[in-house]
Amino acid sequence: MYKAVIGLEVHCELNTKTKMFSGSINEYSKDPNTNISEIDLAFPGILPLPNKEAVKKALKLAIALNCETPDKVLFDRKNYYYADLPKGYQITQMTLPFGKKGYLEIDIEGQTRKFGIHQLHLEEDTANMEHLERESLLDYNRAGVPLVEIVTDPCFNTESEVITFLENLRNIIKYCDISEASSEKGQLRVDVNISMMKTTDTVLGTRAEIKGINSFNTVKEIITYEIQRQQEILEKGEKVLQETRRWVDDKKITVSMREKVDAIDYKYYVEPNIPPVAITEEYKKTIKEEIPELPIERERKYIKLGVLPKDAKTLVKTKEVSDYYEEVLELGGEPKETSNWLTTRILGYVNTKNIKFSEIYMTPKMLANMLTMLKNNSISTQQAKEICTICLEEQKTPEEIVKEKGMEQISDHESIKKLVDEVLNENEEQVKQYKNGKTNIIGYLVGQVLKASGGKANPGIVSKILNEEINKR
């Protein structure tokens, strides 16, 4: 019996204004070779200058992932030939990475799990290569973009664990404003290392690495395929090769690219053109204070407030939605009720219209005001649903809608009693049926009172008064 052992290398481009070692603009562009300079193209005599903001963001992510952090900034040179870097080598970190021995804590399948982070380091990204039939094209826009690489321990056994980890990691990256983390723009890419071992073994099997995956769905497909491929090889008594493979999407298979090299083949040494710089504890403390409350902390907090676990996960999926929810609570919204309106009515509208959450007209204050009106019985639940829809579609405030449509709910006891008396006088036959044991007729009578009020009477108060008055007759 075999089990899979999976490790990840996650590459994330940082959202700095300029590149890692040059002043070139760091932004996504479909026009090739436009965001480049002499440094990016490694002209003779150029010297790299580290991006301070990139260093700060890398340290912030390392702290958010509970990593040990170094006392100085130190870069290394990786002397492995890169056809997609003009220098022919990469400036990265090996000696003193910005993060080591960290972990990401996740609530998964009813359990709290810690997945280990082996290290987190900062480096420069490579150029984009497009391979044609007889030539390859290079776009240097991406060359030199600040890139954080998060290397996990070989701590995953299933594709569901991997996907849950990646989704949580992406959320943390976004919450900390480190990157947009868009897979479509190539800002988040994953290398998956997969090996198989017998459940009774203590030594890991030979791994195969599948590189440059920019879709979580593809990650899942690759893991499923590669587990089956390696298991079939082992069951035949053959050996799995240590190699780098790539995914062929139209055939849904992995194919060999080259034998996988070991770290010694990279020939690391300290980068001679970048002197080390001290990192003080005060500086780390300043960075830590900038880290917001993270998704897992917010999710647990919301569940304690009475929110359903599945709704709590929805609320923390993006910081934008979570911040919106928190603001409504600060304005007096009830946790569970606010969650219901936000996850069903508002997010439902966003999904149906296929728009960004930031594009909705209803602000947290508007939602809080509407919920206050509902709580004070100024409007009914049905009216609140109508108000919410009109607010989102016609861009009017709840107060404007209530005034325009005359939606003020009648909650005055005497006014409702008067309506109840009128309805009972007009429905003597139904009153007799009620007295003879047909008590479900009360629903019809409540409806008649609500109709008489033009839908404005408070249903709860109507039901209470109606029961009192009909029993007096």
C-alpha cells in the first residue's frame, strides 16, 4: 500500500512599483519588452540595487507565516545557467533567507492542522519564454520582478490538503497587500514535488517535480495523475526517476523535461555586488504591527459570534468582504443577521451580475441602517429584501427608498387593533370556523390584515393582536 508525499514551491510576484534590482516599472503588460532597462538586460558595468519595499514585503509575509527571520539582508548568486535571465545567473537567497521553520495553521475537515514552511526567500523573476516551432521568443518585462518563493515541507498527502493550503496562503498574501496574486497574470505559480512511499516505510520515495503551474485546478489534476503514474511504476517493480516534468493540458498527462538536479549543481555563493544590511528588531516590530488580522483568526472570531462555519469561510475569502462585514458590525449590525444578508443577498447579486465587490453601491452604513430599520420594526423582512435589491440596482439609499415607496411599517398597537377589528367584522364565517377548531384559518386572517394595511403592518404584532381579539369573540 502506497501513500503520496507532496511538497510545494510557491512563487509569488510582489506588487512593488519597481523591479527587484532596477528602477524599471513593475506592472503587468501585454506589450513585450517595454518595462525594461540596462540593469534588466545585464549591460556591462551595471550594478544591482535592492528594492527596499520588496525586502519589507518579504519580511512581512515571513512574519505572517510564523517564520524565524534573520538579523540582516543577504543575497546569494545562483550559478545555474538561466536562458531566460540576461546575466545567465539569478540573484536569490540561500545563506540567510527571510523566513525559516515557519508554518501555516489551517482548520481543515474539522481539525486544526499545521503545515510546515521550510523557508521563504526573495529573488528576481525570470523572463517569459515562448517556444515556437524553430525558435524561442523572450519577453523581458517579467525579468527582475521581485519574487518571493515559499518552500513547504513535504507535509501533504492529498490534493485536497494542497488546494486548501494554497487557497489560505493566497488569502494571507492578499490580506497583507503583498501581491494581487493573480494566476491569470502569472503572479502566483506553483511547483509541485510528488513522491510515493509504502505506508510502512520511513524514507521518502524518489520525487518528480512539475513546474510553473498557474491554476489550482491544474494542480489538483497533476497530483491525481502523478500519484497514479508513480504508483503503477512502483507496482511493476520499477524505479521512479528524479526528474522535472511538465503538464500537457490537452492530453491531461505529465511528460519528462530533464533530470532533476540537486542543490549542489546550482553553485550558490554570496552575491558580491550587494553588501549585507542589518535588520533591527525595531524594524521587524514595525512590520509586524502592519499585518492585519488574518483570515483564520477572523473566521474563528465570526464562528464564536454565531456565524455558520460555511458563511464564515465565505466572509473571509477576501479582505474586502471581511472588512465590509466588520464595518457593519461596528455600526451596530447583529453578527449572524449581517452575515446572512451579506453572503446571500449582496454576494448573490455580485455573482449574478458578474461584477467586482468594490462596484456595489450599498455601503456598510447603508446596510447597517437598513438592518436597524428592520430591527426596530420600521420595515418588514419582505420590505428589507425589496429595499436591498433597489439599493443595489437603482443606487438609492434605504432611507430614500422607504420614503419614495411609503414603506414605513405600522407597529402602533391601536392602529393595528383597528385593522384587526375591521377584518374580523368582515370575516364572521372564518371566525366561526376558527371557533369550531379550524385554527389554521388564522393565517388567512393575518393575510387579510396585512392586505388591508397595504403590506405595512408589522406581521408579528398583527398575529399577536389577532389571536387576542379572535379569542374574545
